[in-house]
Amino acid sequence: MSFLANSVRKKIPKILAAHIRNVSAQNERVENEERQTHFGFEKVKESEKEHKVHKVFENVAQDYDVMNDAMSLGIHRIWKDYFMCSLSPTHNTKLLDVAGGTGDIAFRFIDYVKTENLRNCHVTVTDINANMLEVGKIRSTTLKHDPNQIAWQEGNAEHLPFKDNSFNAYTIAFGIRNCTHIDKVLEEAYRVLQPGGRFMCLEFSQLENAAAQWAYDQYSFQVIPVLGQLIAGEWKAYQYLVESIRQFPNQESFKQMIEEAGFRQVTYENLTLGVVAIHSGFKL
């Protein structure tokens, strides 16, 4: 009996700890269901946003790259080329490209590595949407990329399926504004990067000039949803994408968020008058 009592006493702290963890997790789920966030200009429960965003990209996956050309008049290609040059990969770069489904950034990385004759480089593409990843895989096969140089992994930017200190470079292009908790995305980026690793984000931003911002807004709200309907049969999806751009923090606010996640030497560079910005930081 004494042995049994001692055994029970030893287990009590573990049982209590497990119970506390379960209660905390349940409370967090309830809180998340009640908290509100932006889905474009619409207010939705945090628990609903991920599903809504997933549905948007599920619907537009097949026409996503064509729409990028149409919406930006092809300028997105120049932005992404410059983004990769700014990253400036070196030998032994292990890149994680987040929300990179269709492979635009990953393929530029592979091309850069080949052009610069870099050794021992690899890119892992992760995206929460399987449809987007499938488009990327098909494109990769068509382009005849070495399958040993690129990996595809379904995953959530807020809960990455990778170990700590796994990569020495992290990119996310036109994806972070669609995430429910941007702070968690940044924390995860910091976690999976090795010390000395670099975080880089290419995202729509706020224009430097008020008149230019007004003209850009007119184009965004009046033209882009129409293009979405004509090319992809998706008015609402592209209306959301335009609204999500306006809801994203400005350059200085986002810079501060990156710093709060632990990154150092945080900078940003505006492209095309601030239509987009490249944000950079290091895990030091």
C-alpha cells in the first residue's frame, strides 16, 4: 500500500501539469474563436480566416501566375528578380521559401545558383495550400529542375514543420499579409533560421506619395477585381487580395514587428515608389 501511495504521489504533479496544459489549450482555442481579425475589409473570427484564405488560393491556383502578370503588367517579375539578387545567395545556402507554392522565388533561386556556379545549395518550398504546391511541382518538372535541389512541403507559416536552426535563409513573397498572426510567422521564421541566417520578405506596401497612392488605389479597386473575373472567374478572391494589401502594416510598422521578433539589422527598401517593399533582418 505504501509503495502504491508513493507511486500515486509521484504521478500527481505530472497529471496536474497535463491537465493545466489541456485547459490552457482549450482556453486558447475558445479565445481564438472569439477574437476578430481582418479578412480584407471584412471582420471575421480568427478561427475562420485561415479557411477563407485557403479557399481563395485553392480557387485561383491554376491562374495565379497569369493573374500576377495581368495585375502588375509583368512588373512582379522584375520585383522578384531584384528580390533574389538582394538575397545574394552564396555557397551552402539552405533556403526556406514560405508561402512559395507556385515556385516563383524557388526557381529564381535555382537559376541564380546555376548562373553563379554555387555549390551545395538547396531550397525547400512550403505552402499551406496543396493546390498551389501542385502547380509548383508541375512547373518544376516542366522546367526540368534537379529534384535533389528542391523539396516541396505542405505547412503553415505560423507552425512550420521544421526543426530549430534548420536554414540559413528564409524568404516569403506576397504571402505574409494573408496570415492570421503575422507575429507568429515572424517568430517561426526566427526559430527555423540558424544564427547568422537572413530573413527576407517581399510584400505590397504603402506608396510614398499621396497622389500616387490615390491613383494606385483606383487601379487596384476598379481594375484588378475585373481582371480576376475575366481571367480566373474570381471577382471576390481578387477583391480580397486588393483589400488585404490596404490592411497590411506600413513599412515602419512592419519593420518594428520584425525587430520585436528578435531580428537585428532590420531594413527595408521601397520598389516602384513603395508599391512593394523588401524587408530584411538577421538572426544574430
